[in-house]
Amino acid sequence: MAEVVLFHHAQGLTPGVEAFAAELRRAGHTVHVPDLYEGHTFETLEEGIGYASRTGFGTVMERGIAAAQSLGDDVVYVGFSLGVMPAQRLAQTRPGAKGALLVDACMPVSEFAEAWPAGVPVQVHGMDGDPFFADEGDLDAARELTTATDRAELFLYPGKSHLFVDSSLPSYDRAAAELLTGRAIEFLNGLR
């Protein structure tokens, strides 16, 4: 079974993020879900981004980095949107990273290192019409990553929703979320 740290999106540690973590646990994996917002959740993406901006995106990322410090080396890092920042940074820079799942976002690899670490598998998931993912450079970064890295996969889902996996939000897309969850569990199972 894999040990996973799951970083929430800009609306905070919502019931939908917890539900996704529960699905991974049901599949036999150990999942840690740190609260980078210290108990705050937000009704809208804009409110959540505003909170992260006021708090400082760097501070939010550092909270994620600190949350992972107590874990062992063989960890899979999972991030949803804003949570991709600490997940990707840890996967690229922390020795012993076992893998990464990046959902709704992808940063250029050069943001954290010269290249993606050899032997660390990664999956990137996003909707092909999501304006945040498809139009703001994340899809381009994901394509660059998957082209330059042997153990990288990009999965695109039809639709325009951001945060489509979070069952507690209006943006939830059941069919896409179920497909992603199945792929994520298969990915984690393959890391044993």
C-alpha cells in the first residue's frame, strides 16, 4: 500500500476532498490530508484564492512542505489545483518521492528543479475546457512534462469544470471524477 499526502485546493479542506481521500483509503492506502488553511473553507473559488493571496501563496506552500516533513521518504504527493504547488515541489525536490498525482493544475518543471526526477512516476489530470487548466499554461506545462519524462501520463477529460473531482462543490462531474479516481487507485496500486 502507498503512503499518500493529499493537498487540498483553494476552497480549503472540503468534504469532497475528504471523500476522495476516503476512496483511496478504502483501496488500502494510507492518506494524510493536511489543512493548509487552518480550518478555513470557502464557498467560492474566488474567496479561497483571495484567502490564499492574503495569507501568501508561499506561506500556503510552506505549510504543505512542513506537513510532509514528519512522513517517511516513500510518499506519493497528490495535489488539487492550489495543492499542486506543494505536491509538485515535494515530488521534484524531496529525496525518495514515490510518485505524484497533479489534478487541475501543473506547474512548469523549471519552477522547482531543472528536470523531473528520474524514476518518479507522475500523472496529470484536468478538463480540456477548464479555463484555469487549459488556458492559463497548466495544460502546456503538463504536455511539456509528459513529453520530457518517461513515467508521466496526461489525462484530459471532456468539460469545462475546475475542481471536478470534489463531490461537495457544484463543479463536480461524477463520470470524470469516477474515471480519475479509478486511474489514481490503479496508479497507487502499481507503486507497491
